[in-house]
Amino acid sequence: MTDIVRDALLAFARLHVLHHASEEPIFGLGMMKELSRHGYLIGPGTLYPLLHRLEEGGLLVSRTNVVGGKTRKYYESTAKGRRVLVAIAPKIAELADELLPNPTGRLHARALPRNRSG
């Protein structure tokens, strides 16, 4: 996998995490399962540092609960995290509009590579 693909997928995963944490409290294992449902194969060595960075950035806040005798850390989106999602949504929509096929199944003309030969 190239660096740009890996970087893009990690960015998408961060947005997925932030989105789900804005809907309800999330926890690591549950989020790994949710991400895998979307095709992201992210292990704990990637997910937990991602969660910690989002928390350090003020986008998530965590709390600890005991569930079934085990301690579980839950994450929720902060107001700042929700503002980030609102701010980035138009950019995601714009990119999707340019990059993905239109309802006819054809790519938008602006999404096709341009012929740069002379």
C-alpha cells in the first residue's frame, strides 16, 4: 500500500471515529468492529494511538466505566469535535461529487484525468 493510500485511509478512519463518537460513546473494541464493517482493518496498535491523538487535540473526551468487572474506556466527541465534522462535511461532499460516479453511472468529467500530451 502506498503512503498516500495509507494516509487517506487513516484520515477516513479518524473521521469515522469522530462521527460515531458524536452519535454515542464509543470504546476501542467496538470501534474496531465498526471500522472493520466499513472495510478498515485497524488493530489496537493503530486505533488506540488514534483515539489518544483525537483526545489530546480536544476532539474527544474519555471516561472510564466498569463493565462486567472490567474497566472500559469510553470516548465521546467534544463540541470542538462536532464543529470539525460540520466544517469538513462540505469538503467531503465536494470531493465525493467530483470523484464518484453521477447517478447515470458515469464519472463526472472533472474527475477524469486530463490528457496532458502535446
